[in-house]
Amino acid sequence: MEDLWTVAVAVFQLWMFVVVFFITLPAMFGLSLGVTSVYIQILVKLLEWATIRIQRGRQEQPSVPAPLPNGIIERAEGSMEEEMEQLRRSRSLEGGEFALSDALYFCKKGLESIVDDQVTQRFSSEELASWNLLTRTNQNFRYISLRLTIFWGIGVFVRYCVLFPLRIALAIIGLSWLVIGTTLVGFLPENSVKYWLSEVVHLTCYRICARALSATIRYHNKENRPQKGGICVANHTTPIDVVILANDGCYAMVGQIHGGLMGVIQRSMVRSCPHVWFERSEMKDRHAVTSRLRAHVAAKTKLPILIFPEGTCINNTSVMMFKKGSFEIGGTIHPIAIKYDPRFGDAFWNSSKYNMVSYLLRTMTSWAVVVNVWYLPPMTIQDGEDAVQFANRVKSAVACRGGLLDLAWDGSLKRGKVKDAYKEEQQKMYSRVIVRQNGISATHTRRDDQS
Amino acid sequence: MGASQTRPEHNYDDLTDKSGFSQEQIKNLYQRFQQLSGNNEKISRDDLERIPALNNNPIRKQIITAFFDKRNQHQNDVGSLDEIGFEQFLMVMSHFRPVNSTATEEEKASVRKQKLRFLFNMHDTDNDGIITLDEYRTVVEELLSQSGAIETEVARAIADAAMLEVASTNVPHMAPDDFYEGITFEHFEQILKGIEMESRMYIRFLDMNTATMRCGKLSS
């Protein structure tokens, strides 16, 4: 019994030694031993082989359906006016007034929305075109071959028994270092040494956390990196976005104060670095938010602010409406596009399905997190443009760079219904069609014809 | 290795026969059903009302009611349901399936009749077999006047005029004192005779050959 105990202790010590000296310390200095990149390369080869195998298997068993990435129905591309024209032309009666057949157009459009719409699918995880050997993304894939199953089994073992304890250890080290480090730095007086030290602490801690996720981050266009006094906006997929971005620079974060572990972390972070945390009650008061942010931006020496204008997590296939609040502050906007590679794991946080802890556990037992970050050139509001148009312009730029779909819908539709103002739009358009077709105004009396 | 979600055992062959969709289309629709219902067994009106694109449609109420209308279930039943299961969802969808190009003339005629019946039911809310002036007015008002761009009076006038035209076309020798009850199903068919239902009222499903199977390459 004694021997077993000493052996276990020795193994544990050895393991901790490996973790600290081969992973944590190099991470803190931004160096890498190259293990992760080798791992990713092996994974890519494995997944490509698996894809080919599954494709072959699917040809042999035609009853296994493939997921359709572009939606399941084909939609007519015409506008309302064009389609109405066609409908009316095919009628033998005189066109020009309302006709029963007009209802057909709306009926069909309604059914199309029920079968497949652009918004509802953005709030659940993206369906992959091919399986990536994780059970959780297995939508439609059935048993194909023995070798595939063996690889899947090995994958489960590697992920849960080898990688997962490693990642948990790293995460604990990283987070405790963040709390302790920032608290210590907070005791120093306000001078340049303090700022430099706080940057060091934040950077090293986020690097350790990135290792805890086996994150491979590729930064593109580093010359566009945000400068002090600017505002950074990015598309939002998961809380991990913060870790990904903060690996390459220090930002002042904006967000709600939480309770529990997150609250402890937030409170200690704000001791060393001027982040902007809000109470829930203050979030509702937009003027208070805007004035605090304006004060922060005006002091040009402060760190750039990081904001996610969508307001909620979207599943990384599209970019939804950017709320105009962040674009009213003034100052230079530095857009950033973030795209996760879905082959290695699903980064999207579906907050209605999983809470924070289970989300983190799922992410830590995926293959890895591989992400591309593009820094876009800075943009400012132009003359004659209002905040909404500016926000849309930035959104298009982000969507274009990241290869995401640009949608005008509001991300808060995840939780609420459409505002009434939008509902009337279609009716207004249709009324215009009718009135125009009538030639003269619609009040032209047809009443004399009524009996 | 197998599906991570448990799927109830649907008799897909049975559904294929009844609804006319292929197995693959049924599976796609089932996934959509799951998405809309939040992984429940049944969909309620609220679930359909939550679709943002549908909210913009002027006749959304009629469309949603059509899903819960027992008349659209091919079973000669009347009344409405509170919730529908997947089979009933499919039955309503089947009104919009494309006509097989290999179908006989008879089959095409019967499919066309079914589609017309669906539209008719949407207008005829009290199920007396006739679209009365009131029911017709309701539809026109939904389509036009809720937006405030056209006033209720005008919308009503448009509805009345259209109804009059229908009356004069279908009952040409109506004496001035006769009361035109409403549009029966036969009249309805007559009015919409010229319109190609096959292309106007169907939803074309994409299938495997038209989708591109990527190897997961990232676009940058």
C-alpha cells in the first residue's frame, strides 16, 4: 500500500513538472515547443481520411442522407412586385384589383419560412458536412467501418484521459495566476511600472488559458492591431473570444458584473487595469454606459476597449445586427473578424442549452480550438452617415473578411419576438402594388358599383 | 458509434406513402420540426409564431391556423388542434409538394384540387363551404389595412368590388335583388383556373446531388 502511494505521488510530481516546465513557462513567454502544431497536423490528416472513408461509405449505403449546408429548400429569387406581376398575368380576368390569387404568394412565402429560415438556425450549432469523430457532432452518421470506430475510440481515450486532465490543470494554474497576479499588482501606486506589470500578468495568464484549450490562433494583418484609445468590435461566438483576442494585446473589457467565480476574476482584474464593468441596473441606462465609455476613450492613454456589438453569442456562420450603441461613442473603430474552424470542435456557446461550466467541459474535451483572427483596417464614421449605417458598414466588412454570412436580423431574436414595426413592412409593400396597379388612387369610387 | 440523439421510431415508409415526400426529405423536415419545437414531440402555435421571417408575412395568422386546422389533415375532420405532432406537420406540408412529372393527368388534377382546397380552407374560416363577403373582407384587411397605408374603408371597398366581379362572372344572370351567398369551392376553382398551381404553390426541396460536399476546407 505504501509503495503504491509513493509511486502515485512520484508520478504526480513528474506530471506536474512536465506541465509547469514544458507548457506553462514557455507559454508565459510566448514560446512554443511545437507539440500542438504537430498534434494539429496529425488531426487534419486523420479527419481527411475519415471524411473520404465516410463519403465512400455513403455511396455504398445510399440510405444515409447528407446534411445540406445551404438550407433544405430552393427559394425563388424574385421580389414581391415581380412575382405579383407573374401571378396576375396568368389570370384571364382583368388585372388591377385585388385578387384571391395574391394570397398564394404570401402563402408560399409563409410556408417557406416555416420550413427553413435564416435566423432560427443561427442559434444552434452548425451542422458539419462531414463527421469529425466527436460523438457530440454526430447528427446523421451511422456505422461505416471498423477502422473508423477504432479511431473514434482512441480519440475518446486521448481526449478524456490524456488531454482533459492536462487542460484542467493548466486552466486552474492560469486562472489562479490571474487572480493572484492582478491583486498583487493592484497594490502598486499608479505609475508606468504598474501598467507594464499588469500587461505582463494579463498576457501571461491568457496565454496559459489558451494552452488550456489547445488553442492554435493565427493572427492576420497584425499591422492593423488596435492602438490605445480606440474601440475594437468583433463578432461574438463564445466567451472564449476574450481569451483568443487578449493573447495578442491588452484590452479593456466591457461587460456585466457576474457573481461567483466570474465575479471574483472580474473584481481582481479591475484592480490592476481599468476595465469597465457594469451593474445590471446600469446596463439598462444607455446614457450612463455611453458616458463612461466616452470618458475612457477620451483619455488617449487608456487601453483599447473591446466590445461585442451583437450582444449575444451567434453560431459563427453569420454576423447579425451590430447594435448602434458602441458606434455612437466616437473615436476610431478597429473591427476584428474571428472564425473558428468547426472541424476541431464546436466553439459556439448555446446559453439556453448549456451553462458555463458544462460548456467549458465540452470545449476542453474537444480536439482543439483552431481559430483565425483578422485585424481589419480602422474605420471612422463618415459625414452624413448615422450610427446605424456606420454599424452596418462595419458589420459587412467583418462578415466579408471572416467568410461569414451578413444578416440584418437582430441577435436578440434568440430570446424575444420581432418588433411590431417590422411586421408592417410587407403589408406596406403589398399595398403599394395594389394602389399602383389601380392606376388612379384607391379611393376612386367603386362604391357606385356596389349594390 | 451511432446517433447521439435518440430518435423515436417513425414509420418512415408509412409517412412516405401518405405525404408523398421522399425518405430524405422527411428526415430533413424532421430535423426542422425538432428545431422549431425545441426537441419536443409537438409544436404549438407559439413555436411557429417565434419564426422571425414568418412574422413579417401579412397572412401569418391564417397560415399558422392552417397548420392546426383539422381539415388539412386529409381525414374529413373539422375543428382545430392545439398542438400538432410530426405526422400532422407533414400532412400540412404535403399540400406544397411538387407534382411528379411522371404523374398521370388524373393524379395531377387531384393534386391541384388538394392545393386549391388548402387555399379555400384558409379563407373559409367557419367551414360552411362558402367564402362569404365577411370572410373575404377579413383576408383583404389583413393584407392591406393593418399597415395603415390604406384605410379600412378603402380596403373594404376593394374587397367588395372584387367580390362583385366574382359574382358577376360566376352567376351571370343574377337579378338585382338576388343575394350572392359567397364563393363556393367550384367557383373558387373556376376563378383560379388559369393559374398554374404546380409552380406557384410548391416548395422545391434540395437533395443530396445539388449540395456540395466539402472536405471541411476553410475559406480564408
